[in-house]
Amino acid sequence: MSNSDLHAALERLRQELATMSGLDAASRQRLQALLDGIGADGDEHETTGLERRIDAVHEAIEEFEVTHPRATAILNDILVMLSNMGI
């Protein structure tokens, strides 16, 4: 998995987020912040920060798995990519 694959998945999730109906403002903001955090360029390899981001993805999956299955599938793809990248 490459960074370009990860960025492509993040873009797919951004597109899905833009079209998701029935999503309250707080959930939309939390997902946007999650996307921004994962997609941030830089050399952050601080274990604590990465663990928080991964935990946030898991929480989002749990929250949206019934109501937004496409977003959940993309979030799962992102987790796999991060794992394959050693993160």
C-alpha cells in the first residue's frame, strides 16, 4: 500500500461524506476532523497520535456501520491500508 492509495481512499470517503444524508452536524464534523487528521502531511509518527487516529476510525466504523455502510467500508479500507503501511 502506498500513500497514494491511502489518499485515494480518503478522497473517496470525503466524497461519500459530501453525499451522506441523515448525518447530524456533530458526526459530520467528527468525520471531517478524522479525515483531516489521517490525511495530514508531515512526519508525525508519534505512537500516541497514530493510536488515537486509529481508535477514532474504529469508533466511526461502529457508529456508522448500520446507517452508512459505504462509509464504513471505506473506513475499513483505510484501516487496512494503515495497517499494511505499518501504522
